[in-house]
Amino acid sequence: MNKTIIIAVSFIAAITLVISLVLPRYESLKSKIYEREIKEINFKNSNDYYKKVAEISNELKKYPEELAKIDYALPQEISLPAMYGFFQKKASESGLVLKNEKFDSSSVLKENFTGKEHYFSLELLGSYPAFKNFLIILEKSAKIIEVENISFSSPSKGESAFSFDMSVKFYSY
């Protein structure tokens, strides 16, 4: 009976050692193998992604004129003198006089687009048909310009030109 107890105690001790020492190491090894497989999958996905980006980049290099148009419509940084010149030119093309223009502010957009909104206030003098032509020119412009607000006043006695005040918004990224 002594031998049976010793064998039983030895068997219980062996099972306890297996459960307490070997099983945690086995679980740890299994966890590390799983993490390694996940890292390999992530690495492969990253590799595939960067290969695809390189392919797209090479494909885009075939279209420099179209990319230049996009950069013109949606510049990285705005140049205030260039925007002043743009509005001055478009106003004179339509038959208006740009009396005053003012850069209001810019703010970072928070939606899907990671760019900036820029606001200009313009004060224009001229006829209604010339102002309508100015709006058409802005609409057809390659730049992305939105008219936010328009107000106008009729000419006073002795004057023939309407005064148009408007605020416009355009974008950069």
C-alpha cells in the first residue's frame, strides 16, 4: 500500500508540475506563434499596399498636365497675391471694377477632406450683366470657388454702377 500511495502522489505531483510549469509555457509559445503569424500577415499587407501605391504613382506620372490642373484647382498653399490677381483679372474680364478685396480667414476642415477653407470678401462695381458674367467666369474657373454671400446696392443719383459685396470660399490642402 505504501507503493500505491507513493505512485499516486508521484502521479499527482507530475500532473501538477505539467499543469503549473509546462502548460503556461505552451500557451505562451502558442500566443507568440499567433502574434508572429499576425505580424507576417500585416507585413505582407503593408508590402502589397506599398507596391500598389508605387504602381499608382508610376501611373500618375503619365499624366503631368492633368496633375498640374488639379494642383492649380486645389493648391497645397495659397498665394494671397496670386488670388488677388486672379480676382482682379476675372473682374476686369467680366467688365467689373474690383474696388476692394480682403482675405478674411482660413480654417482647417474636419470632415473627410484634410484641407483648408479660405475666405475672400470682394467689393465690385459695375452693371448687373457684368456681375452675372463674373459669376459665370468664377463657376467655370478651374479653381474650386464657392460663393458664400452676395449683397448689392443700387446706384445713387449720378452713378450708373451697382455696388456688389460678396464673400467667396476656396480650398487648398
